Amino acid sequence: MLTIYTRHAGDCDHHDDMNWRRYRCPKWIRGVLPNGRNQRTAAKTRSWEQAEKYARELEAENDPLPPDEDRSPVRSTIRDAVELPSHCGLSLSNVNDVVSDIADYISIWLFAQLASRRRGDPGHRARTNR
């Protein structure tokens, strides 16, 4: 995102306020472009509105996504989730095995948490009222 600021002349009454818009001192642009590059450049104008317009043009020129590309979130369905592994070369049985393994690991972890709580294990991070 680019922001506009004013570089006031030495004799300007508002030389201590970079965000003063009304005075006719030169406007500059600084910030990070959408492609991640840092930018600091003269806006080549003394008008705040023209500087903002130039900043938006710079952002549009350096946007890595084409303007016609849809930026809305992708909506997935259960059918998409079931079909995805087959598109990646995985079989449904492989996916079921992975899900089963994850469930087993979660069960073991939960059992260990409950067991340590019953033993009053000092290593367990129990809540304390202070």
C-alpha cells in the first residue's frame, strides 16, 4: 500500500507536518507495492489528489494478479474434497489411512493429557488460580 506525504520547503509554515495536504509543496509517494517491492518516489505534482491518482496507477501497474482475474475465495464442496486426492494421484484408501492415522495420534495425545492430569503431573500445564 502506497501513501502520500509532503516534503515541505524550508520556509514553509507547515514544514513539521508531512501529512498537510493543502499547501503547494511537492508531494511524494512511499510504501510497498502489491508485488512486495518498496517504493519511494516523487509524485511529480503539488496536488494531493493527483499524487493519490499516481499512487493508485503505480499499484495497478505492479499488481501481480491480472485485473480480470477473479479474486473471490474459492468455494469448495464435499464432492471437491473427495475428488481432490484422485486428481493428485492418490487413492481414496490412502486418504482413509492417513485420516485414520491422524485420529489415532489425536487419541493417544488426548489419553496422555488425561492421564497426566489424573496423576497430578507437575509437567502438565494445568490452570492455576492466582
